[in-house]
Amino acid sequence: MPRTNFLWLSLCLATTTHAENLNDAWTAALNSNHQIKAAQANTDVSQAQLQAAEGQNLPDLNVGTGYTQYNETPSAKTSIEGKAAQFAMQQMGSVKAQAMATLPIYTSGKITHNINAAQATLDATQASEQVAALNLKMQVADSYIAVLRLEDAVQVAQSHIHSLESHQKDVKNLFEQGVVAKNDVLAADVELLNAKQLLLQAANVYDNAKARYNQLLTRPLTAKVELAKHVPELPKTTLENLNQSALNQRPELVVLNEQIESLHEQTKAMKAGLMPQVALNGGYQYQQNRYQAYEGLWQANVGVDWKLYDGSTNHKGEALEKQALALKEQHEELSGQILLQIRQAWLDSQETQQRLQVAKQTIVQADENLKVTTDRYQQGLATHTEVIQAEDLRTITHNNLNNANYDFALAGLRIKRAVGNF
């Protein structure tokens, strides 16, 4: 009976030159995914807020004008040689215009702390963008592996059908020779129909997996999917090194650190607002008035503003510090979760590696067992049930090998995600 050999193709070897590999999939997803675009927009917002904070160091320039009309001519009363007299001081209608500039000279560090807070917020937003990218890449990797796994499952199901079709021919030949009973023919037909039903189910799940993959890459759900059996290798390092790398570079931790820093800087800026604020003001003022010697005047002054008491600022600062403390606790909790993620992924990789070695050994034995059992059945030394059991065992071992390989690849990818270095 002809047999199809489904030995695992190496994960480091692409099956075809035009098949899409995982790096291609990641690039396509990052370039088109709406969540990534939203994260990038948030980064642009934080960048603009930083520029706004830096702009506080620059002068403010205000230009204004207006026209005023009185019902009477503004006049002054006086007494000249004992007689009452009055004279006009201003026109009944006049134009006013001014151009004034204000430059902060000393703000007790308020502007500097505002800039630092905005910079920390930008850093946190950029790290959040990295988190979104890592999450998307892991989703794509899961979907990529799922498509490959189901593709092989369909092939194994097809191989199962081919094997049962071959056995069905053997049963019919033996029945025509009067060697086996009609029951064997019926049983072989039922087994074949059941296998075809399983193939339909596997094909349906496979199609759904491809649709999910296309959705992640923002493609039409029915777009053709051809994937290379190639994924990044498992990191060759110790568990301790992986833990340290994760704590140093996971962007989720960076987000919390920068948010904490931003809150600290906001608190300092708020407290600095209670200290002296010194600014230089200057500009040109014009008022239309024919009774005035100089209608246009330049001016400059230095002003000091010192808020001696504010009943709310201290409480606002305390609230910000409490928020920072809450984020610090979240940071500690997340650090523990990250270490657990790495350990689980590491143990999964060790377990799947051992499964892989066992599966490679059993698949050869299962193939040989089916061959021997089929030969014995053709010679009348084995039953139909024994052949079916041998075929089922062969199918199980091929599926086990495929699952072990893909589980091993997925464990490696999850280690990379847990460390944060896709």
C-alpha cells in the first residue's frame, strides 16, 4: 500500500521562494494595522505637547486694536483765577492699538519641570507604541503558526484518506476472493467516509485561520495565503539572562517608569508656581488723541508675581504623588508577571523540545507498523480492525510531530515576546 511521508521540514528553511515569511508578515501588519496607526497618532500628540511646553520659554507677542466713542468729550475741570474752567483731554472718538511682548525671565523652575514632564510623557507614549507593535507581532506570529499547523493537519487528513482508500481496495479484492467477510467491506467504507468528514472539518478550520491571518494584515479575508515554514530561532541563553533582559527592556515597564517621572515633574512644576515668577514686558502703544503730546509710546517693565498662598496647589501635588505611588506598585506587579511569563515560555520550550525528540522516533515506528500490519492483513494473518488501528496510530504520530514542531516554534516566539526583543 502506498504511503506518504510527512517528515517535518526544517523551520529554518523556506518551502518556496515566493512564500511569505514571518518578517514579511510583521512588516505588512505594522504598515497597515489600525491599532498601530492610532498608537503613532498618540505619539504625535505627545510630541506636539512637548513642543508646546518648550514654547513657554519663548516670548508671547500680543497685538490688539480698537475704536472707542464717547457721548461727551472727556474733559478736566479746573479753576483759573477763581473762575471755573474745563478743557478737553481726549477726543470723543479715538483709535487704540498696541503690540506687547512678554518674556519669562525666572519661573523658579516651573517651565523646566513642565518640559521634563512633557518629555517623560512622550517617552511613555513612544514605549506604548512599542507595546502595541509587540502585541500585534505576537498576534501575527500566533496566527502564522496556526495557519502552518492547520495546513499540515489538512495534509495529514488527506494522507489518512489516501491510506484508507488503498486499504479499501485491498478489502474489496480480498472479499472478491472470498477471503474476508462483507462486514470488512462495510467497515472500510465507513472508515473512509468518516475520514472525509474529518478532512472537511480540518479544511474549514484552516480557511478560518487564513481569514484571521489576512485580517491582522489588513488584507481581504479571502486573499491567498502562502507561508514559508521559517520562524526565528529560540534564543540561545540562560533563563537568568532572559529575566534580566526583560526587566531592562520591556516597553511596558518603560511606560510605567516614564509615567511616574512625568507625575513627579508635574508636581515640581506645580510647587514652583507658588514661587516668584519674573517676566519682562515691553512693546509699543498708540492712542489717537490730538490733545496728547505723544500719541505713540514705547514701554518696558519687569514684573514679579508671587502667589503667597494657594489652598489647592499642595493638595493637587499630593494627588499627583499618590498617582505616582500607584504606578510604582503596578510596576512591581508587572515585573513579577513578566518573570512568570518568561519562565512559563521557557518551560514550554523545554517540554516541546523533548516531545519533538520522542515524536521523531515514534513516527518511523508507526509507519513501519502500518506497513507490517497491512502485509499481514493481505496474507490473512491480521484483521481489518488491526489495520485501522495501525492507520489511526500513524495519523496520530504525524499530527503529534507537527504539533510538537509548531509548539516548539511558538514557545520560542513567546520567549522573545516576553523578553521584548522581537
